[in-house]
Amino acid sequence: MKEQNLEKRFVFEVEKAGGKAWKFTSPGRAGVPDRLVLVPGGRVAFAELKAPGKKPTPLQQRRHQELHALGLGVYVIDSLEGIQAFVREVFA
């Protein structure tokens, strides 16, 4: 499955669960996760969508570490099963 198709499915599943999965870009700050996920109850998570088997770049890994250091969840998702696991964990 292409990354683009996985991302569309991710948005659909997050919205079905009651959240928002907004495309996230940060001008001047490359490597940020693809999606900012807003969860009912005021929770926030970030999602990096990848084509199956692909891994985050070193720059993306550094950005993920920065967000983790702030106590924010960053999830790397490369499959439909990964989307389902994300929804179960984040929306529980």
C-alpha cells in the first residue's frame, strides 16, 4: 500500500473514532511528523505515516525524540494493522 493511501485510511479511522488528524507542517522545521492527532478530552499525539517497511529518516528520528522529551506521543505507522493499534491505544 502506498504511503498516500495509508495516510487517507489513517485520517478516516481517526475521524471515525471521534478525533481529528490534521496534516502538520512547520515552516522552517523539517522532519516533523505528518499528522497532528487531536483526541477527545484534550489529548494530542503525532503520527508519522510510512510506506510499508520504510523507516523514519535520521532527521525525523531527531524530531520524534524532541517531541518525546516534551512528553508527547509520536507513532510511526506503516500498515493497516498499525493504524488499528494506534486507534486502540490513543482512543482507549
